Amino acid sequence: MNLYGKLVVVGQGYVGLPLAMRAVEVGWSVVGIEVDEGRVKRLSNGESYVEDIPSLVVSEAIDSGRYRASSSYQDASEFDVAVVTVPTPLREGIPDLSYIESSGRSLGPLLRRGATVILESTTYPGTTDELFGPLLEETSGLAAGESFFLGYSPERIDPGNPSWNLVNTPKVISGIDERSLRAVRAFYDSIVETTVPVASVRTAELTKLLENTFRHVNIALVNELAMFAHELGVDVWEAIEAASTKPFGFLRFTPGPGVGGHCLPIDPSYLSWRVRRSLGRSFRFVELANDVNDHMPDHVVRRVLEMLNRRRSAVNGSRILLLGLAYKKNTGDVRESSAVRVAALLAGLGADVRAADPHVDASCLPSGVALVEADAEEVAAADLVIVLVDHDAFSRELVARRARAVLDTRCWLPTQRSGHHDAAPPIAAEIELL
Ligand SMILES: NC(=O)c1ccc[n+]([C@@H]2O[C@H](COP(=O)([O-])OP(=O)(O)OC[C@H]3O[C@@H](n4cnc5c(N)ncnc54)[C@H](O)[C@@H]3O)[C@@H](O)[C@H]2O)c1
């Protein structure tokens, strides 16, 4: 039964599809507008391509008669609420808002009095009131705040997180004025358990960038520390574990081969771009963090060179098995993945690179890299195994028993250090931590 009215979700990706499915579940009648015809076809056949959404959920949504995917904005007409979840990439370091602009231009002519439009795409402060709102006004002939309501609400979806999801993660919401905020709140109160209103759309936009910049900078801090600690002969991982026992004033972040995905490598640069353009100043923390995190794949390669060199081997011709290609544990998302960068660098140096990742398909591999299973044969045959992503699907026991040498960038394997892992299997390999 349609309890609430017609919702349009523009963009049916990692953010838009879960929102559309949740809205169907609570009683909205939903149209998912998606420009990628292939995606529309898959959704219309009841097939999901977003890992956290099972295909069954999509087919049940279609069967309910309250969900359809479409590439035609005409199917969005007469909407009560529209939520925009389109990409916001960087093009040569500059925010690319063209997807927001084109969805605004397409939605504007369909806007009716009393309808609500909410932007969810991650972007810099000012986008909703300076760019998106005026575009909607221009193409609809209606005034934002008077004839229709406008707001911004950042998305906090964390793909693969078993505990925190769209429904139980508090949602920051905002409107360009009081009435808009009320309309935005009414919508999200039907979708999520907790809404967190803030006073302006710019505050909501900044909140998202603050969250991701905080993470980006702290990861850069431990990454740089890991490089120095290695050279100083100190175990950074044990220091992080020890520091994490402090019950206040410390938050645990761990080193790795670099950051990836649609958020960390991109969002902080939206903020630094805005600061530079509006204030003429540089956001030094972001630039430093970009520099450190961007160079982590080079650091991994340097560590590989050191390990092989000690055995009088060269990268060229060595058989190297990479465990994990995705940017994140237990997902198949390879966008901006530093593991893919490591694979490309090693292949470029002439290594025989094989990569195992049960979540990704062969089309994601850089040229010269073969996709294999992380089985005993591959592990034992490799001159070096590099743990890049600690997917649950990989077997610690197998790698620890069968590998000849391992560079573990995630502190995933049991090490000689006592008490570090609960049930440490016997260690047969030479294991080095990042
Ligand atoms: N993926 C995440 O974990 C995450 C988390 C929080 C915020 N975000 C932000 O949410 C936004 C969307 O990210 P995503 O990961 O869902 O991206 P995505 O690429 O998975 O999905 C976006 C979809 O929008 C479609 N699209 C592009 N232009 C369109 C248009 N004019 N009309 C209709 N559809 C259009 C694309 O074809 C694509 O399918 C970005 O701003 C991102 O930074 C993402």
C-alpha cells in the first residue's frame, strides 16, 4: 500500500538503491531514475549490483508494485519527494558537479508546488544553495522555500558494515529554511530511526566532509608513522594496540596500502578546493594527507623490493600473489583502490603478478595481472604473498602454513608477537608487517 506518496531517487548506485529499497519497505511508491541503461535493465529484471542489497529485495520491491527503475525522467513526474544521489567525482583535482547539474536540470521542469527536493551527493558547502537550488528555480519557475522545499542530507552508508546501516545510523538533515527542514525531516523520519537536524544546508554539507577528512587525516598519520617506525625498528602495530587501551582521547586507526573508494581519496579535496577558491588559502592537513596516502602503494613496492633483495631476488620475474584488490574488506568495490595500484606498479616492474579476490571479477584487473584463487597451490608457488585486503574469505592458516614469504599490510596474519591474535596457527612463513 502506498502510505506516503511518490518518491523519486535519482541515481541507483551504492547510495540510491539502498535508499529506494528502504523507502519501498516503509510504504513509499518509488521510481529509481538511472541514466545507465544497463543498470535499469538489471534492476527491472530483479537483479541487484549493489552488494548490500540482495536481488530478492529488488524483485520483491518490483512485485509490490511500488518500485520501478527507469532511465526516463518522465517517469519521475508528479513526485512528492526527490532525492539526488548522483556521483561527485574529481576531474584533474577539480570537483565535477556536472551530474548534480544535469539531474537538477531534469528534475526542475517536473517540480510541483509543495514538493521536496533533497541532495545527498557529497559536495562542498554552498552547492545546495548556490548551485542546485538556483538551477531548480530556473528550470521550474518556482521559488525554493516558497513553492517547493529544498534540503541537503549527507549519506553515511558504509558498504559491508554488518552493524550500522541506513536505518540505524543517525542521519544529519537540513533545509534552506524552517519549512524546508520540516519537510526534509518528515521524509527521513519515515526512513531512518534518528534524524539530526542542523541549522543550515552548508553545515550539513560540511559535516560530511569533516567526517571523511577526519578519517583521511588520521589514516595518513598512522601510515606515515608506519613508514618511520619500520625504519626505526619499532612495531607500530603493537604501539597502536597499546594506545587503543586508553579509554579516552584516542581513536584507533590502522596503516594500510593507501585509501580508496568513492569517499576518502575524493571528498577532502572538495573541501580544500572550496577553501582555496573562496579564501585563497590551502587546507594543509588535507594536502599532506593526500600526499602521504597517495604514496602508500609506492611504499608497499619499496618494501617488496627490500624483501626480495634480501634473498638476492629481483621484482622482475618474481611470482607475487596479491590477496585482495578491493579498496575495502569484504566488498568488491575497486574504485580508486590502492591494491589495484600496487598490482599495476609490480606488473610494470616485470613481476609475474597474480591477484586473488573472491569479490571482484577479472575486468577489474590491470593489464598483465591474472585473477587466481587463493588456494594452497598459488600460495605455495609465490615468491612473495602480499596481504592487501583482509577479506574474511581468505584463510590465515593456509597463508601462514604455505607461503614462503609474506608482506602483511593489514596485520592480518599471526606474528611472533605473543598474545596478538587469539588462536595463532603455526607460522611457517617469513612474515613482515607494513
Ligand atoms: N558509496 C558510498 O559508500 C558513499 C557513501 C556516502 C556518500 N556517497 C556519495 O553519494 C554520491 C553517490 O555515490 P554512489 O557511491 O552511490 O555512486 P554510484 O556511482 O554507485 O551511483 C550513482 C549513480 O547515479 C547515476 N547517475 C549519474 N548521473 C545521473 C543522472 N543525471 N540522472 C540519473 N542517474 C544518474 C550513475 O549512473 C550511477 O549509477 C556521491 O556523491 C558519493 O560521494 C557515497
